[in-house]
Amino acid sequence: MIQPHQQRVIEEQKKLQENLDKLSEFLNNGKSALLSQEDWDDLILQEESMDSYNEILKRRISRF
């Protein structure tokens, strides 16, 4: 049986995956003229960080 804290991790991973998918889709469309290069680079770093965090959550969930 899933414990409440485990359910929160599952929900967090699901939401993170949705946000990561949206960010990845945005980045795959190419750099917007509305963004500075610095902001674009930060979004790429954010995507990488979110992906790492997502993988950690998935590993944790696999042990439930």
C-alpha cells in the first residue's frame, strides 16, 4: 500500500514530468527572439536540472 508521503513523491514526479515536457517542447522550437541569450542558456540549464531531479524521483518511486 502506498503511504501518503510516497503518494506525494509520485504526484511531484508526475507534475515535474509535465513541466519538463513543456519546457523541452519550447526549447525544441528554437530560441525565441524575445529571450536574451543569457535567459536561453538558463532555460537549457533548467531543463538539465529538472531532468536530473526527475530521474532521482523515478528511482525513489521504483523502490516503493
